[in-house]
Amino acid sequence: MYKAMIDKDIPVLNSVMAVEAVLVHMTGVRQPKLQYLKEIKNGTLNYYSVEDDALHIDVDGDSATLTGRSRVNAAVYGGGRHTWCLQLQSTLIKRDGRWLLVESCASTY
């Protein structure tokens, strides 16, 4: 997903996110999938690099939680380029044999 965010690869992002997917930014703002994809495409959200520090996945049948810690270099909402230490707490579901992101909540660590 991060590679697709960096590449602004909207078709890949669309395919790994459920229709009802929501991203919760570290500010607490809840952003629906279509708005998130639009802001990546139009340059409101710009991702340059990601270095993963930790990844933990718990699977329970057709649902999973993923906790990842990464250093994300980005420029968002008109601000300057900066590296954030972000923890993503994500929920995924398995539909038709494919894992899809349903919700991802960002916080700093």
C-alpha cells in the first residue's frame, strides 16, 4: 500500500481498500476512501518514502488487525516535507479470497 501511495497508483490503492474503507489521520480526521484517493491523485497528499520499523499481524478467520510502525516522509495539506514516525492500527477483512483494508488509524510513536 505504501508503494502505491508513493507512486500515486490509484488503481492499486482502490483494489486493496474496501469500498467502505476509512483512514483516520493522526489529527483524528476520518477520511473516506474516495476522498483519500482523490487527495493522493491531486497532490494534496504526497508520500515520498517509507521505512518500516515493526509489523505485527493477528488473523482471526476472515478478519485481521495489522499494527505497523514506519517512518513516513511526506508533504501533506500544503505543509513542508517532513518525516513522521507513524503507527498504523489497521483492520482488514477477507472478501472473495482477498484481504481488503477497512480502517486504518494513524498515530505517532
